[in-house]
Amino acid sequence: MRDAFKPILTAIGNWHTEIFNYFDHPITNAYTESLNNLIRVMNRLGRGYSFEALRAKILFTEGVHTVKKPKYPKRRATMEDSMFAYKTFSRIIDIERETNYGAQISTLISLIETGDL
């Protein structure tokens, strides 16, 4: 019985970190694989484009990206400090940068189906 499971035990021993890493960090490459599949569909619909050109078209399509814009808190009124003759703020505001989450797969699929991409 042990001989039947020897290849599996060897593989798990050699690739333990890679196999069980998903349970520590549940992130997959499903989004990337879906984009690659959409690029293949676009390649079938229009001949003559390179993979790099199609990938750029998918990644940089205008208006389909989900962007999280920073929320700025309302500023409190500045106070005049007459002793020192300068303005002081009640707190310093951290500046967040906007985050681009890329295009949603469903949006790209609908653009391909309507021929707008």
C-alpha cells in the first residue's frame, strides 16, 4: 500500500510550500487566466494582432476600470494664533492615492459581445 502512495508523498514533500501556500494566502491567478482567455477570443475574432497588442487593448481599455478614489475628510476651520501671527491647523491630513483595480471580466465580455472593444 505504501508503494502506491510513494509518488504523491514525494511530490508533497518536495512541493509542500507551494501546495499549501494557498491556505495561508488565498489568492489565485483566476483573473489573469480569464483575461488570457478573453485575449484568445479577441484573437479569434480579429486576425493579425499580436498577443502583446491584444493584451494592451484589454488592459488599457478606457472607461472600464474600477477605480477607488480617496475620500478626503472635511477640513476644520483654521485658527488665527495672534501670539505668533500664523495659522495653525487642527490636524494634518494624510493624502491617499487612487487605487486602480483593473477592468471587471463581465464588463470586458459585454464589450467583446457588442463589438465595442
